[in-house]
Amino acid sequence: MENVEVGEVFTISDEESEEQEVEVLASLNLEGTGYVAVSFVEDLKEGNNDDIDVFFLKVDEDGDLSAVESDEEFAKVSEAFDNLMDAEE
């Protein structure tokens, strides 16, 4: 997966190897590493913004995605995305 774009939809596998479609809601570069905020397409179609689960994935140089593994990294990424969303409002 090369450049991951906002609005892009792709399939990921969860812990039980079940495939889920997710949509990219936002992307940012933090300390030289790319990250995307994604949510399940099914949740987005339902349209209830209060119940949408958003999670973050790390994007490597090749455009491959991986989970944010440490609590410290998650906290930094979450805060950066919160700041990004606040700035856009």
C-alpha cells in the first residue's frame, strides 16, 4: 500500500483473523513516522458519530500498516490527532 489517503477504504484482519473494512479518517506525520486514524466502514455507514470507534495505525516507508504497540506511543498519537481535529474545527 503506497500513499495512504484520507477517505481510502481497505480491509484489515482483527485478532480472530476476521476481515473488516476500515476507512481512513485522517493522517499525520509525527516525529518522522506516518500515522492514520481509521474507523470501521460499517460504523460510519450507521451515521451515529457518538458510537464510532477510531483507532490508529502506523504507516511505514513502504506504506504498510501496523498497530501502535506501546501505550506511550498511543498517547502521543492520540493527542496529535486530537490537536489536528481541533485545528480543523
